[in-house]
Amino acid sequence: MTTSVTEIETYGVERIPDEDRTARPIDLFRLAFGGANTFATCVLGAFPILFGLSFWQGLTATVLGLVAGALLLAPMALFGPANGTNNAVSSSAHLGVHGRVVGSFLSLLTAIAFFSISVWSSGDALVGGAHRLVDVPETDVTYGIAYAIFGGLVLVVCIYGFRFMLLVNKIAVMAASALFVLGAFAFAGDFDPGYAGAFASTADPLFWPSFIGAALIVLSNPVSFGAFLGDWSRYIPANTPRRRVMGAAFLAQIATLLPFVFGLATASIIATKAAKYVDPAAPNYVGGLLAISPGWYFLPLCLIALIGGLSTGTTSLYGTGLDFASVFPRFNRVQATFFIGVLSIGFIFLGRFALNLTQSISTFATLIITCTAPWMVVMALGYVTRRGWYDAEALQVFNRRQRGGRYWFAHGWNWRGMGTWIVSAVVALLFTNLPGQFVGPLGNLANGADISLPVGLGLAVVLYLAALALFPEPRAVYGPAGPRFVGASDAEITPITGGPEEKTAEPAAA
């Protein structure tokens, strides 16, 4: 059955029927790339310059962070095709029927944070460009109108659902990419690849903390997609080669070198021609970009703001509504999307005009990502040890208000995965170092460098593998081929009971 782009999507987190799973890996590429091919990514690309790195040092940190983040993210695309549902529901297999709410709330918080960043940055650019073009006043009213337009458009697209969102992102990917390339001509005369930065040499005691911090900020962008990558890949058929699905997710992030390098290069120009905008105490990349742009590029900048805000907003808010529906199954996808959409738009106005949260929200997003990375490790290692085999019926136990099944473990909690995530996330937060915003008790142990992400990732690998070795999971969770690299116990599986139909569900491999 083919669904029209103008038909409202009715599917929530239940398994997508095989006949409706007609998306291709290229569609996953478009959605993941489109969601990051925006001003918000350009802002992240400016951070190496804000940290004092030279252009080439910043480019090296960007490439390293992006490749590492893309490699970490790629396996998260496999759960959607395997199970026909989103990653939060799939996490039931590794954190338990009840433990899967961790993934839902991580996705919920991440999406709201990045939706807010996208609307704020794009709205600011649109109003600033309009002011320079036609002298539109830069007041709270005009900013409010810009935010309302973005929020309203995004909400409409997300209510229509996956097919309409895919159409929007097909257009957005091509249009935004063309406008960024056009920017190369706009700034070519001012760009100096020899921009030296603030460090005389790498022997400066602040260089490596700055270099590592810049790389980790870039790495955080791919990681931010981890919790809801399955929202889009669930429409890909289960028999699609895994390498193609992972390749689409990986290449989508590598392609974001375009907005990252745009942000890096223009930030180096801003640092030279309008240094006040890159003051670490109060950076204003969007304002600096408008200050150095030639007049003819103001309109393309406004278009990037509009297209980028719409693209990132839809990919974020769609996943938010879907996950809210998965935690509270009484809401269908449309109702949940509308509720969360209105709540998010209200949060944007409150944060921008009442509480001045625009700076703190980036810190909030960083802390969420620090907690998300260990969860991704549990999921990826779990996928490997399970050989990619899952019981599609047992994954839906929570949504159907049932009990039991392969993933019931201890009253719905799998403390192997849950314990790994809790300990790794808490320790990672202790190592967080975001000067002026949040510094954990152990944040200064690495000479000022923020090593929270690598600490969380490394600890999660060790703890989860140790937990699986010391406390083997029931053999039945591994399917007919048995476990890979770890042992298994002979513990019995509780039959699925309860829900709308009182019956024991038969296992079904996705």
C-alpha cells in the first residue's frame, strides 16, 4: 500500500507492516543529512575558532570528531529495519520492557533541545537578514513572529508524518546545500586558510583541552541522532543489506562537513573582521555572519534560515511526538505530536523572552548527549551479541500494557543494561567541563578538557560486557543462532499475558 504525502500518517510505534515499508537507504540519508544541514550545525562548526584554534587545527578537530561520531551513530540505524519500530521500543531488548522508557525520554529531551536551538538560530538569522534587506525592525515582536512561523510550519509537517517530512527534506537537502556552496563565492575574497588562531604552538597548555573540546562538540552532533534514528529507518524493509543502511547513516553525517566547514571558515573571517562577535564570553555567530556578508547574500542567508529551521525542526519534533506516544500509548501519534509541538513552541517563547535560556539550552543539550552516548553503546553491543535477532512481539509488550515475554527480565527491568547506563552516565557527568555553565566534580582532572563523552563511552563498553559475562542473559533472548561472544543461562521466559487480548504471544523474528 502506497501512502500519499498529503495523507496523515497513522502509525505510531507499533511494528510497521512489511507492505508499507518502502523507504530506501537514500531516504534515510536525506532525512539525517537534511536534519543537520542547517544553521545550527554551522554554529557548532564555529566552536573551534571560538576555542582559539587555527583554521587547519579546527578542520582537523572537526573531521576527527565527525568521523568518530558517525561511526558511533551508524549501528543505531539497524534497529528500525530489523524491528519496524523506533529505537526506544527496540531498547526493550536490552534494558527491559520498562527500561525502554530511558530511550524514550532521552529522545524526547534531545529533540526538544535541538528543536529549540534550530528555531532560535534560524529565527535570529531570518530577522537579522530581513533587517539588513528591507529594514525590518529587530524587536521582540518580529522575533516572535519568526519563531511562530517556524514552529507552526514544523508542526504541520510533523502531523502529516513521515512521507511529507521526507518530501520536505528532499527539497531542503538540495536547496540548503546549493546555498552553502553559493556562500563559498560570497566569502571567498575574505577567507584566509592561514588564519592562525590564538595558540602560538601546540605546546601551549590550553591547546589540547581546546582541541579535544572542539572535536567533542562536533562529535556530539551525530550522537544527538542516536535515540531517534530508528524513527526514520523503521520504514526500510527488513531484508535491506545492513551495510547499506549503516552506510546511509554514516555518509549522512560525513556530508555535514559542508555546514561544519561553512561555520568554521566564516567564523575565522568573523574573528578577523568583526572580532566582537566571537568573544568567548558572549559569542554571536549569526550576528557576526550577517555583519561580514555581502549584501547580495542576505537573501540566500534568509533562505538557509527558513529551509534549515524547517528541516531540523521536523526531524526533531517528529521523533518527539512519536516517543511521547510510545510512553503514553493512550495518545496516538497525531495527538502526541500536536501536544508536544505546542509545548515545545511554548518553551521556545518562554526561554527566549522570559527566562533567557538560549545559552543554557546548548549546555542542556550537551548534558543530554553525554547521557545518551552510553545508552547507544548498550544498544550497539546488544545488537552484536544478539546477532541482530529480536522478537518483534515481545518488543511491543509495554505499548500493549502486557506483562512477560523474552524481555521481561526482572519485573520489566534488565539491570545489565540499566546498570551500565546509569553508572556510565553518572560518571560521565562528573567529568563534564563546560566553563561558565556546568563543571562536574571531576571536570578539571584532564587539565580543563571535557572528556565526559570518551569516559562515558569507554566505561559503558567495559561495564556492559562484564555484566553479560558475569550475569548471562536467558538463552531464549538470543534466538535460534544463540549468543555471540558471551554466554547464556537456562532461565525460563515468562509468557506474555494481559493487554487487550489475554494470550501468549508466539515469538516472531523481525
